[in-house]
Amino acid sequence: MPSFIYEQEEKIKKIIVGCGYEITNCSLLPSARPDLGQYQFNGVMQLAKKYQKKPQIIAAEIIEKMLDSSDYSEVTVAGPGFINITFSDKVLTDYMNHVHQDINNNIAINKNKKIIIDYGGPNVAKTLHVGHLRSANIGEALKRLARELKCEVISDVHLGDWGRPMGLIILELKKRYPNWVYFVENYQGEYPKECPIKNEDLEKLYPIASSKAKEDEEYLEEAREITTKLQQKEKGYYELWQQIVKISTNSIKEIYAKLNVSFDLWNGESDADKYVPAVIQHLKDQGLVYESQGALIMDVSNPDDNSPMPPLLLVKSNGAISYETTDLATLWERMHDFNPDEIWYVVDKRQALHFEQVFRAAYKSGIVPSNVLLNFIGFGTMNGKDGKPFKTRDGGIMTLSALIEMVKQETIKHLNTNIVDDEREEISNIIAVSALKYADLLPNRTTDYIFDEEKFCDLNGKTGVYLLYSTIRIKSLLNKAKEQGLPIGPIRIIANEYDRNIVLKLLQTPVILNNAYNELSLNEIAEYLYQLTNTYNSFYTANRILTEENKEIQQSWLGLSEVVFKTNELLLKILGINIPKKM
């Protein structure tokens, strides 16, 4: 049995075709006038235009056939041809029981794609900061959403581990520890199995090395030379680099785990390095590259470009490989290893030009076939109250760990005082992450938003904290019902408008998930979660569920409550939000 609205759209489409009208899609929308109906179909005007008939006549024909079905208690026409539909309580309760049996029955969407999602993108030996938050949250939620819709998804963190920052870090280590065996020329002995430096020390080195490179041209040139030698896998540098990557990656995994973010692949730019020679040769064989001032270049402009499109730099004049080439080699690797239908890149929208160049080069050269979708999923920034990218009070870049801790301290204020100390740490962590993630996913993906920890943690606002509190309350209700031996379902009756509003809201779940997938944005799910929770809270306040004397009504109310709880649980899971036992 497909999800309710999509099933109804197919039924009404068949009715319309049976009336002699061709129609590709029949879209039902929640009614803008609930007093006239629950849903509406607005396609009659297009049919009237196509068939040169009055829309009211076409609508009347369709309505006559619809009323032959017991699915509808009322079908009317309004205005120039809007068909207003009210479903029968029986068809609604039948469907709710179907969903109550298995919450997945209210998804029933199979996209059947193989998708690689590239998100996270942290740089090795650099501190994860607030700028990494959105890529991690959005990418993780899109991965979970696509999997719920039956896609095969491979997530890749795509570490930045092969460019100039690595050269700068290795150079600074060489300046400080020139006697390390990694820097001994023609060293023939064994290298240490572990790097003699900790991750927190590595994270302090890059800002220092980067500042030196900006002020000292000789220092910068030396870093470039080391980068080139590293990419050529010169033994000492390469051995040290491997240890740096290992130490840094372990730290990165720990921080992402706090955000409920995980990856199938922990590949970096370096993993595609072995494909670089084949990629460059492939481009040369097709006559797509040329030299310019000692560098290797590829033209990616199109005749219909509205603005100049810079050429793509493949190999720098000093022989170093560019990020663009590494990304092309990564695409080569992904096509070879996985043969995906789509590859999604969840990246700051300010990187749009870079990916436009890479995508054009990939398609133009045939590295990626035209039937494979390369999708740049850009996002806006998280800003401070001054409207600028969020920073610490002293103007520095805030680390991701410090950001989580800041929100955690705010959430602790809202915890129940009865929660014992050994539980407070775990629960406050869960709530802090929920507050951060919900606030991050609620705005449209492409827009910037203001960070406000007090607003994000408001128990009565549109927040992750509110959603968790309400969801835990539903679970508590269901637990009390079980303790009292009360049957939870079946859903036999819709007793009042509060019940009906919940049912109608639940019908939207698969549509919301489908729209979120198509738009590649999570804000619709986040907004729907809030609306569904609000609708349930109105129902909860209006009805005394555990003391209701009519057992048929009580069972139905408890069954509806369980469907709402499982729906919230599913949607929160998609957003990467865990539910604590209490709060």
C-alpha cells in the first residue's frame, strides 16, 4: 500500500483520464481554506485551457466520479474550478492503522539511486571550527534522508591532506626539529611508528606557519618545495605526513562523533593522487590542455557563458598539482570504484566557481558521463549577532568543540533539577547537539543565519529543545499507558477536530520527505517537525487521554500518540538528533 496522498493522486488521476482528459501529474495540496475542504486539486484550469471548456464543467465531471468512491465524504468546486476534497474518517483511520503497524508505511518512496555524498571536508592538522558545522550537519542529514528513501549512499569526508597546508606544517616542524629522522637526508633506518607530537600541538602550528608564509617569500617558497616533494612521496616527508594524518584524523573523528556525524570513507585528496597521471594523460590525449607560463591549463568556458569563465589550472609552474586536478582525480576514482548515479558536494556556496570549473572539466573530458549528476549543494554561513561570520568574543575563530560546550552550558539551565549528576553530562550533551543541529537545519540551506544560543535553547520556541521535550512527553504517556495495561491502538475512530488535525498532518510526512530530497534542503523537515509537534500538543492539552472512559476513543488516541512519537523519532533521526531518556 503506497503512502496515502500519493495513492490518492493516482486514484484521482485515473478518474480524470476516465473522464477523457489527458493529465501527466495530479498534485493534491493541503487546502488553503480548511473550511472548504482538507485538500484541494488546482489542475482543472489547465485542463480547461487545453480542452477549451469551462473549468466548472470539467470539475463537475470529475467530482461526479469521485463521489462514487467511499474515500471522500465531500467533494466540491470553488471559484474558477478549485476542487476541494474532504476524506472520509474511515479511509483516514484505515490508513493510520496501516501506519501504526509500521511507521515506514508512511514513507513508501523508493528513489533507488547510488549516491556518493562528499561533505565535512576538514583539513588535516587544522582545528575544526564553526565553519565546519553546516557541511557536517547538512551532509549527514541528506545522507540519512536519502537512505530512508531507499538510496544506496556512500559518504566520504574528503580530508584536505595533500596541498600546501601540509607543506607549511612539515616545514615548520623541520624548522623546530631539524634533527628528526624524517628530515635526515638519505636516512636508511626505520622511522618511528608514532609521530613525536600531539594533535593539539599540530593544530597550533598551521596558523604560525601560514602567518610566516605571508610575510616571508623564502619561507613560502620552501613550503612549496616541500609540498611538491611530499606529492612525489619523498620518503622522509611522506613518512611524517602519514603520522600527521593518522593523529589528526583520530581527533576529527572524535569531534564529529559528538555531532552524530559519521562517514563510510575517510579518504583524502591524497587517495586520488595515484590517478593524477592518468587524468592528465587522458586530458592531453583529447587535446584539452595547453601550457601557459609553465603551468598546465584547461579551457572550460562555454560559448553561451554570460560572464568570463577562468581556465582550470591543472599543474602549477613548479610542478605541484592543483586542487582542481585532485578533485578531477577524485571523480576518476569514484567513477572507477563505485560507478554512482549521482555525486553530491555539500560545500560553502562561496566555492561555487571552483566546482563549476571541475564539473565542466569532468563532463567535457568524459571523466564523468553526461548521465551522472554532479550536484553542488551550497550553503550559507552561520553569523554572529553583528551579521558577520561567527567568532569568539576576542575576534578569533571559535572551535567546534568550544561551540558545542557553549550551547551545552546554556542547555544545562533548562535541565530538570531531579536529574542526577552522572546523567546530567550525557543528557546535556544530547540536548546541546539537538539545539545546534536543529537551529542549523531550520533555515533554508542557502541562507545565512544568526547564532543565538539563548534562542536556540528556548524550551518554548521553535527549537530542538522544544521538540525533544515534547517527544519525551509523548513517550512518557505511552509508558504510563503500558504500565496501566491500556491497549495502544487500533485507531478505530476520529473523535474530534484535534484527532483529525493530527491525522491530516501525518499524511504530509512522505510528501515532506520527498520534497526535502528533491530540494536537497532540510528546512522543510525541520519546519514540519515543529508543526506536527505543535498539532499534537494541542491534541494532548484538549484530551485527557489516560483517564478517558470511552475505551475505543482512548485506544485510538494512544495509537495516534504512538504514530506521532514514531514519526518524530524518525524525523529527528534523519536530522541526526538523538532523544535522551529524560530532560
